[in-house]
Amino acid sequence: LYFYREIVDKSYKYLNEKGFIFFEIGYDQGEDVKNILESKGFCDVKVIKDLAGLDRVVTGRKIW
């Protein structure tokens, strides 16, 4: 999860206001990556499942 934290920490510098961030994740990382985004102030954080029903993408929106 180290790299997700690093990317999220630096993302505010690069994202436009109300910009989105998307991560492809391992099947067992959905809740952890969702918590990272929420703890850094992202809103509308969602975990999206793949066709097999496994967590595959986490997305969030910058709020300022």
C-alpha cells in the first residue's frame, strides 16, 4: 500500500479542482485503498468490482 499512499499524497498537486483519481488494485485491497483516499479528503470514493465480482478499481474525487 506504500505506493498508493505516496501517489495520493502527491496527487493534489496535479489534479484539477474536482478531479478524479483511479487505481487498479488487487482483489483484497479495496477497503484499504478506499480508506487511504477518504483519510486524505477525497469524496465519492467507490470500490468497483470486475466481471468476476472481485474488487478491481478504486476511484475518488478531489474536493478542493
